[in-house]
Amino acid sequence: MKFDCREISISDEAFGCTLILSEKNDNAAEQMKMSIDQITNSSGQYLLLQRTYPEDDYENDYYYFETNDFDKSGELKSFKIELNKNRFLMQKENDFFEIILKPNDEEYSSLKKILAKLTRDKGQLLIND
């Protein structure tokens, strides 16, 4: 999968964190109103990474991956991400994902922070600044 990212959506809340890279870009007013379900059900390509924190001490974090190709979606067990300001590369099993990025400095900083959380304990993250 390869596409140009026009929208970066980051959510970091008490029960988990989510990153969505999407090729579809709506106007700013509409972006603020869109839920994760609306973004993932839109007509463009996207990549969603999600980490859900456990509710009690006996559970483990759950790592989830989704794209518009639902056959490649599901639990993340092992993956590698390489990031620079212009490109996001991800390898998951035998699947490769390349997303061309054009973030501003604030978006790039937020992207690095959320990827550090999303890859902790499961994946590998390489940042090439």
C-alpha cells in the first residue's frame, strides 16, 4: 500500500491512543466533527494504529492495525516503523506500507510522540530526523 497522506489524526486518551494517516482531506471545520468511524468509513486509503490500555493489572495492552483493506487488519503482534519528515514506512509480517508525509513541525513532533507510545513493547521504531 502506498499513498500521500493529507490528514494526520492523533488521539491520546486515558484508555488508549490512536493514529490515523489518511489520504482524504476534508476542510478544517469538517475534520473537527469527524469521528474515527467516519474517517475509517470514508472512501480514501488510510492506515490506523491503535493501542488500548488494560482496565486491570491482569490484562495486557492491545495493539490493533487497520487499513481500508480489511483483510490486512487485526491485532498487531510484530511490526517495524521507519519515520522521517517526508515518509512513514511500516512492515507488518510480509506487508509493506509507504505513506508520503508533509507535516508541519508541530504535527511531526506529535507524530513522533504518539508513535513512541504505539510501538512500546510490541514494535520497533526508527526515526531518521
